Amino acid sequence: MARRPALSTSTGEELYVEGIMDEFTLLDIVYENQFEGDILDQDIMEETEANFYRGAPPEWLNFHINELRSSPFIKRDGYGRLVQWIYERTKGPGTSMVKLFHQQGSGGTTLAMQVLWDMRKTFRRAVLTGSTLETTKIAKEVVHLFTGGSEHDHNTVLLLLNNEFILDNLQDCIMAEITEQEVVADTPIVILFNCVRNDYVVLQKERSYKEKVEFKDKQDVILKTTLSDSEKEQFEAKKEDLSRRYGDKTKQFHGFNILQTDFSRDYIQEVCAIFEKTERRNKPLKMQLVAFLSLLNAYVPGSYLLESDCLQFLRRDKSVRGDLSLADLMQPFSHLILSYKHEKRREKKIQMAHPMIAKCCTKLLTKAEVTRRDKARNFLISFCKGDVSTYLLGFIKDLLTKREKKKTKMEENTEKPGVRLQKEDEDVEKYSRLILDITKKEDKKESASVLKVASNKFVTNPCFPQALARFCYRELKDYKEAEMWAKTAKERDPKKSFIADTLGQVHKNHLKNKESSTDTKALLLLAQKAIEAFEEEERLAEEEHKKSLIEEEKSKVLRELNTRGHFGFLQVCSILFDRLSEDKTWRRVLTNNITMGSALKLLGDNKLFRFSNFVDSLREKVEKKFEFFDTFLAYSVSITRKDKAYVSWEAAQSCKKYIGSRDPKTKQKLAVTSAGVLSCLDRRCTLSDVQHVVKCWEEMCQSKDSAFVNFILAKIVLSNKINTPPSSGHQHTLRQMKPPCPVEYHMLNLLLFWPTEDEDKPKSDLNILTERVRHAYEGEYGTVFRSRYLRPLFFIGPGKSLTSFVHRRTLEIVFTKDALIESNTNWRSENIFKDPIVQERLIKIEGVVRHYRVYATFRGTEVEVEANRKDSLWKSGDVTFYLGITIKGPVAFSIQRRLTIAEDIP
């Protein structure tokens, strides 16, 4: 009789959990005693094992079978490192991660599951099978698994996450759940084991490791489609074992054989040789089905077709007997195709035996003039008749519209020669891999024809017409067609801002590529249409963001504000300026030195009067858009993806054009706001530039109280450029300012009153000052920054008064040892604080962690501060940390436990 399901405990005992297992809907739990005591059917065991070696994804039963046969799985070279790093994570913090990056078909998923299986007696293991968007629900289930339904039976959860996932958000949600339930943890809550299938990332990381560039945390394992000598020996021994038990059947163990031959292209070519004599015409349905499967598996990792759909397609041939199995119907191709299912309630899935076989078949069929375009169109028209199921539509979307990451390019900054600017049009490819291949290897128009078929087939889906519109304006330069499809996409989803963005991009690119002889009226008309489209996108983006804030408490899904509309607006204005400003009159009009109405005679065309309001409003709007980006990027960064460095740079260039040369120096240096002042170091302003900014704001202080904040901020920035004598008295002046005061005032007030190195007690109530900053932040920036990570602006370092405040950019330059590289530091990871030189620039603050909160302590006074990493708060006790200041207030970075005397004794 099978034993009751059990989980492991931290003491090595078993916890029987029959009553709570039904509560897990997003996690597949691996029991401590899985399969123990079960009587397994020998035929099922043999079929499961054979399917795996033929190429089917591994099941937990595969690992159990190997143990029963005393024939353990081959341990790939990364196995030992993964196990080692997972054990190291048990020392803390409360949530941590280990990452495995692997190429498609290299065996990465098998390796990850093998690690999970082998550690089932040590941890509580689970695989995330539900939606990654349900972050709050995932966190609840993880905490429930950690506690095991009891306060006294805790044990760390080892959670396997397949493919890329926003781990920081999940970690925060788990810690929030622990805090809410008031769980007292003596062991880390969860180790997130992220198994990422991404060829590009694997190659990028391998190159980074070899070149020893700035990859401070190399505790990631990469698995490629190559074997080491030790792995080859293990595979050879395994081959002999399988040959003894399966004989000639091993010839069809393509999944195993491809790895055993070190991913031999000769082996794959031999297996696929049957396709070398394919004729273009009169292809039987089974040949077409193989072509569809090959195309899908070659371009969409993890894709499959359902057996019922395949049988329905094949039985369109009236001569096919209805009682024949799929394997019989697919002869002589059956050995290349897998049929499997991992759950009794689910239908069988059909796919090619290995991604490399799928790619080889696709190439051979293309040589036989069965082009990728033909296969894709035929798949959409012939196989996808009638309603298409949700699972298949998802694969088709990936096939035709999913854009993969591309290489980063370092380019020279033309404005500042010698400065390296990481500038990319996009951090992903222009189109999906299939569309790229059809475009490069076949014909541009053929790519458009495939997207057109999909757009007409799926009449409610906006993704296909959006991709088609993008292709038309970029590759075909057919702006009329692009506009039509962009509008079609917008009609299908009129409330989505990212869909609306495409129409603006069509008009922007049309404006950019207009012939130099184009008349001014046509240029203004295009610019106006583009700007109207981008302003509509901005409106939709704001509505989306407001809606997401209401839903956030339920889902905790991060939805950042879409700023592409703001940026598109600035790009259009920049292009228009470049096209018109060769005329001195137009330059004066665009910089608002004269109105357009008064310049019509000089411009020689009174018909342009209709554009007067539009043109006269551009400069003010450009300045506002720039100030938005200045604040947005100075105070925060994206959690889900890196902000593109060129956005800040292009926004600044656009603003400079419209400001002109007659405005005050601070405007030319773009230091007209607090964020602008703080960004001087990011813009690489020279010493004289910063000194001039300080002087300008000092003069403005004589007539404007609010200018004093920016004057002090400018002085702090200057002190980070050169050694300046300590100055005092600013606290009194700052407190004379009359309300309402901006959040920057409250942030600076807190900063100035924070005790310096030689002060052991605050001069003011820091808790009150901190609360004022947070309250002002919520009122001014809380909504727009809600889903972004707040960048530290300053840190507390040694010194007195303003000289003790270390600007974030100063530490980044110390860390990267290169002032020319754009700011790209991951402050969330805290790797920067491992650098001894960075440590020398800062002072340690003493504090305490209690009830998942952290406090700075000053001779009996406690000040609550935010924790940069919530997972550092899992254990109470005395701590030290570096104090940073964000626009929201004080934040503790690199929280470290202070060892007690007993702990310090070896």
C-alpha cells in the first residue's frame, strides 16, 4: 500500500500532509516520500523511460525508475555547483535565488528537476505550474508550504521556476505574506531556483565570464549544447546500459542519442535524411503535419500540438482508416515524433523528438522548396481551420510576434566624443525569429503575407495587425498600408496604450523618412498626426496605470506606467526641429522667440496659419515632457527591465533644441528642477558647469525661497566633484521656507538633520521628518512611481555637513572604475557594497531588526527606515547597514547581522 504523502522538516523528520495538499493550485509539490510503497506497472515504467530517452520532457517517475534500477541520472557538470549554491543559500537571507541558464535542447530542464528530486529529503520542493501573474497567490502557497500547516514544522521551500520571471517582485510578496501572518522563521523561507531557457543569455554570460567584464555575481550555471569529457564518459556508460536493456529500440532514442553524440549534426542529418527527397507538390497530409510540427518546435520552445487536433487533420484524407493510431498514420516519420502526457486528465501532446531535429527538418524542407513562408501560411490556413484553442493561439503569437533579445551595442556619443553610450533602438529584435528568417532568406513581401493571413484569420486579436503595421513601415516603407493596419489593431483593442503606440510610430517614421524636398505643410501635417497619436497613447497609459493601482492590492502584478507616448512625442518634435530649423525664421518660431502668426510673411505661406497653435505650443510641451523624464529617471528605475540609456539622452537633446542659446545657463544645462540638479553627474557636467549651476541657484535664492532647495542640492553635487569646505547653517534657512513645500524640501531637510559621523544623537525628531518625506512623496510621486524601484540619491559617508553626503553616481563610478559607462548598477542586488573602495566612502549605521522592520539606533533613539531588500528582515537581532536616501526617505542597504559574543567564538 502506498504511504501517505509527506514533507520533510528541518529536523529531518516526516510531516504527513494529506489534509493541506488540496490547497495548492499553482504549485506541483514533490513529496519527501514520492512513489515510496507504490506498486508500479512494469509496462508503464518501460513506456515512461523509453519516452524520456526518445525526447519527451522528464517526469518525476523517471527519476524514481532510475533509482529502482540503481542507474542514476547522468550528473551534468553544473549539478555540483547548483547543489552547493542551494545549500549556501540556507544561511540566509529569507528569500534567495539560484539561476540556471540553458540553451534549448541542452537538457537544462532535466538537470533542474534532477536537483529538485535529489534534495527532496532536505527541502520542501515544488514547481510553479500556474500563472506567473498571480504573484500574491504564489506567495501565499509558498508560505503555506513553508509552515506545513503548523507553527512548529517549518522548512525551507525550494521552488523551481521555469523560464524568466520577475523574482524581485515575488520575493517582496513572499516577505509581505510572512510579515502579515507574523511567522517567526528560524530558517530561510524559500530558495527560488530559476531555470531559464534562453540561447542569447547563455552566450552573453559565457562571453562575460571569459572576458571577466563587470559580472560581479557569477553564481549562475550555464548549460550549452556541448559536452565536457567527463560528461561524454557518463553518456557512453549510459548508452551501454540502455543497449543491454532495450537493444535496437535505442536507435530511436533520439533525445538521448543527440546528447550522447555531443549534439552531432551528422547524427541529426542522418535521422532526417528522409526529407532530402521531398517533392514540392502533392505532399500527403502526414508530410504536411511533420512540416507544421517542425516549424513550430524550431521557433517556439516548448510548443506542441494536441493529438486530437493532429488526428482530425490527418482524417481529412477520406482514404485514412479511422481506427489507426497516430503512430501508424505518421509512418515512416513516427520515430521523429513524440506522443506523451504527464497528467491523466490531460490530452496527449505531440511534438518533434528534439528541437535540433525540428530545425534540421525545417531546413531540409526549405531546400526542397517548401519554404518557411509556405509552411507558415499553410499551417494557418489548413491546420487552423475554424476556432483555434487558446493553447495553440499562444504558440502562434510566439511564432509570429515574439521578439527575442539581441546583442547590446556600445556606440560613441557624438555629442561627447570618447564617451561610451549604451544605445540601442530596442533591446529586442525587430520581429520574431520566423519573420526575421523569412525576411532575410526568402523575401520581405512573403513575411508581410504571413502576417496578413494571421491578421485576417484572428479577427479580434490586435497583435498580428500591430506586427504587420510595424513591418510595413520599417521594411516595406509602405506608410499607407502601415497606417491602415495600425488603426485595425487599435480598433481591436482601443484601450491598450502599447497598441496605440504603433500608429504614432508609423507617422513618426514617415516624417523622419520624408524626402528633403517635401513641402512644410506636409511635414507639419505628419508631425501633428504623430503627436496626436502619442498624446492619445499617453492618455490611455494614464488610465491603465490608474486602473492597475486599484487592482494592485488584489493581484500585486507590477504594471509600470507606459512612457513610450511621452518619448515618441519628444522624438517627433526633435525630427521636426531638424527638418525646419535650417531656416532661421523657423528656428526663432520653434524656440518661441517669435510667434508663428507674426512670422507667416517671413515664412512665405499664409496657409500655414492653421498650424499656429500647434507649433506655438511645442516648446512648452517639450520642456514639460523633458522634466517628466528627468524626474522619472533620476528618482526611479524599472523593476521589470532596464531603462534604456538613450531615452534620457535623446530627451535632453530634444529639449536643448527648443530651449535655444538665449536662455539662462541652468536651462541649457537642464538643471531647472531638483531632479535636473541631481542629474548633473549622470550627464557628466564638468566642474565649471556644476559651479555655474550653483551660482545660478544662489542668485535665484535672493528672490525665490523655493530656489534654496536646489541651491543646496547643487552644492552637494559640487562637493562630490571636488573637496569643498564644510558649510553649516542650512537647517535654519531651510526651515524658514513657507508651505506648501515640495517633497525635495522634506527629503533635504531629513538629509541635513541626519547625524553625521561625529554625532551620536539626532538634533531633531527624525521619525517626524521621515514621515513628512513619505507623506509628501505619496502625494507628489506615489502614483507614477508605484511600480518602479526608487533609486538611492545619496548615502551617508564620513565627513561633516554637506561633504558627508555621497551621490549615487560617485559610488557607481568607483564601482565600475569607468566614468564613461552609462549608469547601469543594480542597486537592488547590493553587489556594489562588496567593493572595498565603495565601503571606504560610506559609514556603517547601527540598527536593529524587529518584527520584520528595521530601525537605525542612536543612543536609545530608534528611527524606522525602509529596507532595500525585504528578505534581509527574516531574522530579528542587531544589525549594521549603509544608509541611503531616496525621494521617499531613508533606506537601509546591505543589512548585516551583528554577531553576538557567543556567535563570534569559533
